[in-house]
Amino acid sequence: MRVFIQSFLYVGLCIILLTNAYADIGPVEQLRSISHPINQPTTKSQIKVTWQIPDGYTQVNGYYYQFDTSQNHEFTELNTAGVPFGNHYDTSSQAFTNVDDQAYYFHIAAEDRDDEIGPTSTLGPFRIDDIAPKNAIVSADDVIFKDSVTLTLGASGAYEMFISNLGYGTAGSWESYNTSRQWNVTPGKGSKIIYVQYRDAAGNTSRASTTTRVAYQRIPLHAGWNLISYATDRCFYVGAKPNIDWIPGIIYHQVTNLGNVLETIANQYSNVYGFYSETKSYNPLNIYATDMTYLAPGYGYWIRVNETASFDSNGYIYLDIGGEAIDSSHHIPLNPGWNLVGYTGENVRYTGSVPDVLFSDNPETIAFTDMTDIFCSISNDLLIVQGFDTEPRSLNAQNVYASNMKYVGPGFGYWIKVKTDSQNVQLDWNACNP
């Protein structure tokens, strides 16, 4: 009986071994990459993989394997000629370079002792990218009126971007890629360089830069009424385009609302008045009651600033009017009677001591002996000049001793009255020298 049982067990074991020896070979086990994550871009050019023998199978001659860009591949007796073959458990690809987010796959199949090829296992995709985002650009308006600018951006394959006012990759942070961005340049007027880096998901970077120029006139305003003017090369208008042909190089800039021009003092003023042969007004709280359609250099304007405005420690808020300084070679035409004009001179002109007044843009000063000399270009037609800083100022051309006006300068407006029989009167603020 014992002999019978032993014989039975021996035969059973042989059957098991024979069944294992001739069973179909299974797929390669524990296939993994030790160099690349799956489906994540990387700049690493060489892929390294490892694997283990098919589960429960020891009769293996070796392994067919290859790297390629095909997601699906099956090794057969018809396509293994020239394919790498070995009985090791790891391998590396060639170095894949100069590729732009290309997906690669690793395929492997085991061959048993009877030269039968098992099922093919595939691992991937391994995304390799060593090419930086292409066609990197950034652009902005050549001239902007404030410290904020709209950037137009672009780079093929970009994932993130880094914008800076100081240099590439400094004083900023990476952010999601976008084709448009509102950006604040460094404070103050003048030329500004904006630096942009683009980065793809693998970490490759490319660069672009642009230059813009911040140009505006900054006019200090105090609480209450201010009689102001500006001297930049922009005429801002709503509706029909006006004609300011007496200033060379004037640029007409259409806006939907005059409040856009006064944006830096938004919600801090209540009324604006002008005078173009008749009084015109702008009411920010009721634009339907407004008949002022443009703001232009060479004209004066009354602006009432709210007592609750956000004044600085010196008691001022600041109106920024965009544009470059106007060409000084112009004359302001004056009509008989009263004219509300803007100061377009290049300097502060004064009598007595240098005025202790905050002017726009810190201009140079020129001393005169007599205030009437400042108006030499219209001396034969001038009657009265009236100004306003914190209180009314006036110059009577017929009686200078009854006058308390001591200066004229940038940022201020003036009422000028000329004789009623005057014709072709042309005011040139820069014409007269001491």
C-alpha cells in the first residue's frame, strides 16, 4: 500500500512539472521605469526600465524589447529580426534629444525554451521634451498713460510665465500661462523694460522682452476748486472728433467717457468746467447732464475736489493726464474778450522770490522783473489775466500795482481777457525772455 501511494505521488509530481514546462509563457512581471514618471514631461533624454520573469515560469530564454513612439506593439516571430534580445532584467534607451514633448513607449515579451514568444507588455508613455517654448513674444503699447499696461503674450507650448520689471526670473513668480495680462510697471515716467520668461511642463524656458514708455503730466490738486491745465499731446474726446489744429502733433484719443481721462482722481471730485467760447461742464455723477465732449491741451479747466478726498501728507491728490509733452512751437489763438487757456510753457515764470508752490513735474524757473513781460506775445491786446492757486490771482496790464499775480507755471489754467477789437491774437508762452 505504501509503495502504491509513493508511486501515485511521483506520477502526479511529474504531471505538474510537465504541465508547467509546456504551459504558455506569461507576460513579463513588475515592469517599471526607474528614470521617468508615466505621462509627465521631463527633460531626461534616456529612459531606464527594469522587469522580472513571468510569474511562476522559469523556462525563459530571454526577452525581446524595444523603445518606440507606438502605443501598441506585439512581438511575433515575424517582426523580431534585429530586435534587441537578452536575458537580463533591465535596459536603457538611446538618448532621445531635440524633441518637443514626444511620447515614447517600452515594449517587452519573454521567449521560452521552445522559442515561443509570450504576450507583449507595454510601459509608457514617457514624455521627453528638451525644446523650450517657441515663438516667444510680449508686446505693449509704445506709450502708456499710467503705471499699468496690458501685455499681449505668447509662446507655443508654454505652461507658465514669469513677468518682471527688473530682469529674467527675478523679483516675481511663476504663474499660469495666459495670452493677456494687466501689468504694473515700476512707478514713474520714462522708458520701461518688461521681461518675460515662458516655461513648459518639462521646465524648458524661453525669453522675450518689450519696452514701453510711461508718459503723463502729474497735476497736484487740493481740496475745493482748482484751475488747471495740461500740456501733453493728447486730445481726449467723446463722440465727434474736435479740431485742435493749432498744436503741432496733437493725437486724438477717443474715450467712452471723460471720466476715463480723470481716472487717477475717480470718486474724489464732483464737477469739471471748461470754456470754449461758452461754458461746458462734466458731471461724473450724471453724465446725461454733461455737455463737455473733450479735454485738450491749451485749455484751462476748473475741477472741484471733494473735501473727503484721499489727500497725501501735503494735502494733495494727483491727476495724471496721459501723453508726451507737446511741441513748444505753437501759439494759442485767443478770441476777443475772455479766454480760459492752459499753460503750455516749458518753465515757471515769476517775479520776486521763487514761488513756494507744488508744480507738475518740477520744472525749471525763470525770473522776470515785470509780470507783463511774460505776456509779451500779446502785450498790445492784453487787458487782464486771472489765475487761481489757493486764492484768486490777477494781473491788470493797465495797472500792475493793483495786481497780485506773481507767477505762471505748468499745471495751472488762466483766464485771459483781450481787447474786443483785437484780431489774430496768438499767445506764445515761450516767446518772452527776461
